[in-house]
Amino acid sequence: AEVAARSVETSKTLSTLKENDEITLSYQEALMAVKARKNLRYHFLYLPFPIAFFLVFAASALTHVPVQVMFPTENGLATTLDALTTDTTMKFKNIQTQADVFPWLSKTLFPALFVTTDYNGNNVTNDRRSRVTNVHKLLGAVEITTSSAPDQSCGLEGPLSLIYKPCHDFDNPVENVPFYIDSNADAASAVAMIAAKQASGTWISPSTTLLQINVATYNGEVDLMCVTALKIAFQRGGFVETTYKMASIPADPYHHAKSVLALDIVVGIFFLGTLGVEGRQLWLQRHGVYWGVWRVVEWGSLVAVLAYYVFWVILCGGIYDDTLSSQLTTLEVSGTIDFSKAQDTTDQGKLLLTNVMQQYRSMGDLMVAVRLAAMVALFLLTIRILGSFRFHPRLNMVTATLGASLNSLGPFFFVFVVCLAAFVTSGCLLFGEKLLSFSTIGHSTVTVVNMLFGQFDLAAIFAVDYHIALVWYWSAMIVLFLVLFNMLLAIVLAAFDHVREEKAGPLRSVTEEFSIIAKELIGVEHFWHKDAPKRFRQSVRDGNLQRFNSNTLSEHLNIGKDEAMGLIHNMKVLSVV
């Protein structure tokens, strides 16, 4: 009640200050304002550092991972590798049987990779051979590997054991020895190799579980290497699943952009500064209570940033590896390896191709790790910024609301997961045999959650069984969306009301408080007000004045009445902190 009364009085005083020259400031309010000014000064000085750390790290991550050039590069390459031509009889996503693989390789993929002529049919120069869409130069070779499932007993008894045998252990496939097609080959020789594999009848057989084609390319226009993995999985039920994964890697990240190194240095400064501050706090509180949620966030963000740069350094070690450069030069430039000559030379070339492709695959995996580490680091740095808002009730409203709702959200999420599991399992049982989106528990979980956010193909389940799908869909939406989602919203709103009532103290303004502290920091009070605020604070500490109004303050500090009124206004603002 006392706080509320003081809030109302202060609000009225602030609103009428410009009209009432006799508004006073008690000694208690002045003392509170002086103490609050010290705390606010610390918090407002600290606040830019976590924000700047986030911005600098985000800028560094975006320069390490140049998405603005990766997007057109990867999409241009992906569409070309599965492009329609006059001879195309099969596209990658249309492969449905093992037999479809061979026309796709011969008529679609290889003509796009092993380019020897331009669009007019004229032979291109050697430096433009094997360039996908004229800009993506093949590196090393195209690596083609298969995996096979060993034969095993079907475990059947009776007549069925005589009808069907043998079965295959799809859970423990064995990777076969890969073979390579040199990047300098032409489409005809590549097709001839696949034709020989097809004629053998053993390369892709009923025991084959996976066909994977790895392609490494370099685009000199944007200085990017791209590692593409095309996977065709032959599942035990006869279903063929086609997927592809691409990873773009800067070929020379520190050569053309000197700002990359500068950003790394700045990030390192912020990292070491934060580490020093947290290490000092840990040492000072070594006998007390140090660890808490926000300390975990602080250290977690540092660990994530460190992990990001560890992955990045390892990746750069591969990019600038002299051994890889010399092997690539041997394969692509020097011409010392001729795959049409003696066996020993061919074996040497195959060994080089194997090493080069393994290195590129490793760099592709490292690039994915770099991106994931950056995502985690940016998330934790964002949480860290929210933690730095805790000093102000207006800035801390979202964080405090989430914290207050945790006690209620725990039991709620348990109930939600139970209900979600029921519809995930039932959806898998009802539609899993017909729809890929429900074919596994994992796919079904993603589908049901997406359904709650409006991303769902309702016609697909209606095509399986209209009446069953209708009952299942309506039941899921009523229970999961109309009831549980609205309960979640109610819990968060109730927590928000609780936080607002709990913090229903004096009205505070972030902008006014920041303006007062900022003017002090940039020297306005020294040059414009002749250190009047500083002399005022000293008078309060010394106890020279017990009550302040514009007249007494003007005489005591030797300033104008308007300036004294402004000073009282600022102290009124700070006294409610």
C-alpha cells in the first residue's frame, strides 16, 4: 500500500512538475535517487556489451557462411543435376525401382556433370570441360558407392519358408568398395562404365540398400566449393527413397575479405572479456552460491562460441591443407595421372581420388557442424541479452512471465505429450501404410505438430479413408488445438497478469531513465549544467539539505530555477527505481 501510494504521488508530481514550481523532493527520495543512479549507471553501461557480442558474432557467422551467395549456388546446382533434357527419361525424384537408376544416371545425371560441348554441340576448351551450368567445375571425381545387406534366414516355418528365401539383414548393411569416374571423363565413357555395371547384374541387386553419389564442385565466380550427396535408399518393403544433401564451403575465406579476420578478432575480444568477468565472479564467489540459470546461460554461450570456432579452425585446416592442394593439382592440372594407361598409374590415381573425396566429404560435414554450433551460440547469446534486461521491470516482462509460468507449464506439457503421443500413434496406425508423413513414429510426430500450426495436407488422409480421417482429424484438433493450445495461452496470460500485479510498483520509463544516465555519461551535466547533478548528489550524501524545491535548490547549487526544476524532475524519475 505504501509503495502504491508513493507511486501515485510521484506520478502526479511528475505530471504537474512543469506547472507547479513548489513541487518538492524529500531527503528520502533524494537518497533513493542517488542510489538508483549508481545501479542504473552500471546496468546501462553493461547492456550494450551482450548486444554487441551477439551482433558481432552474428556478423562473423554470416561472413563465414555467406548465405547470400550459397543460396543461388546450391539451388542452381541442384536444379541442374536433375534437369530435363531432350534425352531425359527419368528424374531423380521420380526413381521408384532399381531399374530406374540406370536411365537416370545415363540420360540425366552424367550429361549434366561431364560436359564436353556447349549448347550448340561444339566442343568446349579443356578449361571449360566438366563445368555444370558453365560455373561449377567438377573436382577430383564423381564417387559412387553402394551398400548391401548380407543374406540371412527369413526365420519362417512351414510352406512359407520354401516360397521365399533368402532374406537380407537390412539393419546391418555393409558398404561396398566405391568406384570413381574421373572429372576429366566425358559423358560417353561414364555411361559406358554404368552400362557395364548394369550388364553384370550384380552391382544393384535385391540385397542393395543404398546407392550414394558424391559430387564435389568449385564455383570460381563466388569462390565456393560445394559437396553434393545424392542418396537412393532401397528399403526392405520395396519403397525407394531419394534424398540429397548439399554443403557449401568457402574456398578461401580469408583471402578476398579482410573483414572476416577483423570480425574474428573482435569476437575473440568479447569472448575473452566475458570469460574474464565470469571467471572473476566464480573466484570471488567460490565459497558462496555462484551457479544459477543465468550463469549456466553465460557459460553455455561461451562454450557454444568456442565450439563454433573449434569447428571453423578445423575446417580452415582442411581448406588450406597443402596436401589436398597438391593432390588436386596432380589430378586436375598437371596431367600426370592418365586413367587410360598402366594399372599402377591408374591405382595411384584412384588412391588420390579416394583421399580427395574423403577430404571433401569431411569438410562438408564440418560445415554442417559449424552452422549448428552457430545456431546454438546465437540462441544462447539471445537468452543472455534477455538476462541483461532483468534490472528493469518493463524490459524484463517477457522473461519474468516465462519464468513465472514454468511451474504451471511443467504439468501441462506432461498432459500435452500424453495426448500428443495418442494421436501420433493412432495416426501412424491409421495412415502409415499409405502416407510417408505417417510411415514412422518420427514422421508422424512432425506431421501432427505441423498440423497444429496449420501446415497439413488434409486431402492426403481423406484419400486413405474419408470417414476415419474425418473423425481422427476433428478429434485431434479439438483436443490438441482448441483445448490444450488455448490452455497454454491461458497459462501464459495468467502468468503475465501475475507478474504485472507483482511488479505493480511506481511507474517507470526506460527512455527517461536511459536519457538521464546517457546525458551524464556523454558529459552534458558537466558542460551544460556545470556539474549541478554531481554537486546535488554530494549535498545529499553530506546531508546538507533535508528537503528540496526549485527555490532552495537554485540558491544552493547556484543554478537557474528552470534548471533546478529539471533536476528535481530527474531525481523524481530515479527515486521510484
